Amino acid sequence: MRVVLIGNILGGQGKSVIAHNFAALLNKKGFRTLMIDGDGLASLDCYIDDDNKSTIKDVIYEKKTIVETIQRGEYFDYVRGSSNCRVDGIDTAKVILLLQKQFETINLFYDYGVIDLPAGNLVKNRLFATVADELIIPVTNYLHESCIHDYIDEMLEMKQFNEKFAIRGILLNRIDERHNDVNLLYKRVYEKLNPDKINRIFSTTLRESYLMPYSIYEKKFICEYERYVGIRQDFENFVDEYLAG
Ligand SMILES: Nc1ncnc2c1ncn2[C@@H]1O[C@H](COP(=O)(O)OP(=O)(O)OP(=O)(O)O)[C@@H](O)[C@H]1O
Ligand SMILES: [Mg+2]
């Protein structure tokens, strides 16, 4: 299982919609995919019909195994998030070992694990880095580059617990060629964001779209829509670019 984190320490960058649509599209392409809500505020539980209320908190607090928390959904298998999963004050070393052991038990069941990370909670972001292969950082503009700069460094420190962990790339989200100078954005991101520490900036930029509000209403993901052809194509291009390596 390849574990991909979708994270940014800043809020509202599109982490949740990208993580869920990414997982749905990987699953549609035939990869066995597990979506984990590492945030608890993703509010995408409407995709699950199951009434299993177990969450990732039960795993972190050693109440359940990860297998017991997994639910089967139409678009992917899913582990619910918990809005009150506090991680400050926990025995970090113990939880890291526990998570690594639990993820080991599902390693062969899935091709991809996609984790939606919370904004503003570095401890949780770093915990999940200890079981992940890579991090993709959605960025909506270049105004907060110093925050992201620090976030990259702080996440990379977790290599001490998990050598393989890497920053896979920056994904420019909500960039509309009509309103933003995409080239300027690329230039700023390249100049400011430790290009030696991140593998790439995806050449696909996701446009202003209806990734969330409509899909949540209709319980569908972007890959299911016939009517958002251009927007869907953006997203498919990103996933293809990701899969091409
Ligand atoms: N490409 C896009 N086009 C239009 N709206 C978008 C796009 N990406 C995200 N949004 C919207 O922006 C809002 C924030 O997105 P989302 O909740 O995915 O961000 P987040 O980074 O997970 O936020 P949080 O930090 O609160 O968890 C949502 O209403 C979502 O629908
Ligand atoms: Mg979110």
C-alpha cells in the first residue's frame, strides 16, 4: 500500500475535496483504495451508508484495530475521522509504533491509502507522516509561502521515524487561468518553496470548480460527472500525472 497524505498547515486549501476525489478516482481506475479522514472535520461521512461509527481515534487510542474501523463504501473503503481526537500530551513514540503496526496489517489489502490531514495541527500531521510514503500539498495562492516553507521542513523532520517519507509535490488548486497569472505563481512557488526538498510542482493546476458543494449534495465525486467535462479533465490530468511518477 502506498500511503499518500494530502496536507497543508493552512486551512481551506482544498485538502478534503482533493483527498476524497483523488481516492475516488484511484478506486475507479481499479486500484484498491482506502480513504482515511485524518481531520474529523471533512464531513464527507455522507458517502458511507454503514452505521459503524468507529473512527481513527479508536485506533490511536488503542480501542480498536484499524481493520475494525474500515467501512466499505461505493467509492472507496473508508476510515472515519473524529473531531475530538486530541493528540497533544499523548505518548508520541508509543502512538507512532502503534500506527506503524496497525498500517502494517492492511499493507497487502490496498494499493493506495489516502489521508486527508487537518489544518493547524502539526502534531497530527507529523504523526501520519510516520506511516506515509509521501505528501502532496495543495496550495491556492503564493501569499503564505513562508508558512508552507516551515511546514515542509517540519514534516521532513519525520524522516527520522520513517526514512521513505517524501514531499511528492505541490498541487496548485483553484487556479483559474482567466483570473490568475499561473506562470507568476509557478515562479514564486519554485523560488520560495525549497525546490530541493520537494519532488515537483504538478504541471496540472486545478481550476475553480464544483468539487465539493454539488458533489456532497448529490453524493457524487467529480469523476462521476458527465457535465463538468473540463473540470473533471483537470482532475484526471492531475491523477494521471501523479501515476506517471
Ligand atoms: N478547485 C476548487 N474549486 C472550487 N472550490 C474549491 C476548490 N477547491 C476547494 N474548494 C472549496 O473550498 C472550500 C475549502 O475546501 P476544503 O474543505 O477541501 O479545504 P481544506 O483544505 O480541507 O479545508 P480545512 O483546512 O478547513 O480542512 C470548500 O468549500 C471547497 O468546496
Ligand atoms: Mg479539510
